[in-house]
Amino acid sequence: MRLARTTALIILAVSLHGCRAAPAPPEVLKAEAQERDLRGAGASIFAGPEHEGYVRSLKEARRGFDRESLKLGWLRDYSQIRRDFQSVLEAGALLERAVSSSKSRRSQALAEVAATVGGKLSTLDGITVSLTVRGRAREDLTRASVLLAEAERLIERERFEEASSKLAAADGLISSAERAVVVFMGRYLDPDQVRTWRRLAEETIAESKRNRITVLIVSKLEKKLWVYRNGTLDRTYSIGLGFNGLADKRHSGDNATPEGRYAIIRKLPVSQYHKALLINYPNEEDRRAFAREKMKGTIPKSVGIGGQIEIHGGGRDSLTRGCVSLDNGDMDDLFARVPVGTPVTIVGTTEAENPVIKAIRKE
């Protein structure tokens, strides 16, 4: 009786041991960790077809493991299961390399796009700063700069779809700014207009030579003031203009710098901006143009033609509103060189291939 009871206890113990879950082979645990890593790395996004194959193989290996685990302990054989999961691990390693390669290609491609967008932004930023452009174009470029910086950070964080969207938005803003600059610079891109300006400058130089006098030529785009004496270049000064200085002055308050042939009518040894040379804007041609625009209604009836246009000191970055500004040292030198009555010709540019114009055309 005692022997039978002991035998029964042994059989029960063996049976319970056979039903107890065995620890999973290490390959199974490694495959689970690998799957988590691949999911976190975005394998389904960056290597979709390969990832689908990997998932199918992993599911099949798991089903095999589950089937084997249901057997009694002394009947289980994980040899094939370990081989199946080893194959899964090898496929996962290949998949990891494919994901890494895909990310590298995507990162490089977006980095190239970012570099292109950044180059366009830098060029247009330099152009608008040199032209003292304000308004929508500058706003668009500022917003594009922010988007570009955000896109570059997203590329580093491998958030490529978001980065691509940011780059597309930045490029759109840059294109908008480019169109605005082309409209703003329309006259400077017109060969006929440039030839007219060049002719005015050449006629002024010829007058200097013919009458053996000193004349001044201001080129707004080049931001230069040239002094010709007896038809020969005598001095060159760098100048500054107001934010709308490249436009041709039409009326009071437009902050534009006038274009045409003028003369110095007064020398001011003391002024708000160090020293100043007052020119005779508006001249008769300006008054006729103003009257025509008034008749057309393109200038409000309440707006006047303006005046008090000077060549003055105060620095090239002074807040001039239609005048031409020089550094004080240059203004002292110029002031001493020119008498009242000196002809002053102001043009947009004399060079059809000015670097700024070439850069705009290239863009």
C-alpha cells in the first residue's frame, strides 16, 4: 500500500514537471528584442517589403515555438525552433542594414535639397539686403530661414517626411520673394532703361570735358558717387540710400531717390546730417511727370511732389528718406571739392551686367 502511494506521487511529480513551461531558447528572446528595435527604427517605413517578409518569418517561427511549447517537457525538441529563429535573426540583421542604408540615402537627399534651398535663400537675402528691400520679400525670406532651420533639425532626428514638408514650404516662400524682387527690380532688368541711364551719364561726362567743369554722377544700384573733373574720373565715394531708394521718386513721402539731371543749389556747412548739398529736385521734368500722374489718378490729390533732396553726411547707413548719404569724412572731402551750380546726374545703374542684376537673372 505504501509502495503504491509512493509510486503515484512520483508519477504526479513527473507529470507536473512535464507540463511546466520551459524557458524560451535565447534566439527567441533575441528575436523579440530585434523586432522592437526594428519597429523603433521605422523598418516598415524605410524598408517596407523587406520588413513584411521579416514579419512573416517571425510569425511562422513563433507559431512553431508555441506548438513545441504545448508538448510535455520530455517530448519537446527546440532544435528546429532555434534554427528557425536564427534564420529570423539573420534576416533581421539584413533588414537593419537595409533600414540604415535607406535612412542614409534619404538623409543625404534631403541634405542636398536643404543645401540648394539654403543657397537660394543666401543669394536672395544678400540681394534684398544690398538693395535695401523691405516688405513682403524680406518677410518671406525670414520665414523661409526659420523653416529651413527646422527642416535641418528634423533631418538630424530622421523625421524625413516632416523635413521634406518644411523644405517645400521654405522653397515656396523663397520663390515668392524672388518674384517680388524681380518686380521691384523690373526697370533695372530692362536693357532699354539701362541704356537710357548710361546715355545720361555719358552726356554728363561729355559736358564735364567740354566745359572743363566738375560734375557728379550717382549710380543707385552700384551705390557709388563719381566725381569727374574735366571729363576725367577724379574721386569715387560709396553711398547709402533709403529703403526705397532704388525707385524713381514720384511724390512726397515715397522715400525714393529721384533720377535725372540736377544741380547743386545750396551748400549747407551745418545740417542735421553733418554737411549737405541741396539739389534742385523737383526740376521741370519732375513737375511734368508729377502732373501727368495726378491727371491719371495714380497719385492721390492730397499728396505733394516733395523736395529737400540732398547729398549729405551722417553715414551710409543713416536713415535717409530719398537722399544720398555719405560717411562724414567723405562728405567733408566732397563738400570742399564742389561749388554751387555743380551738375548732378542720378541714374539707376550704368551696367547691364551689374553683379546684382546677374544674380537676379541667375535666380
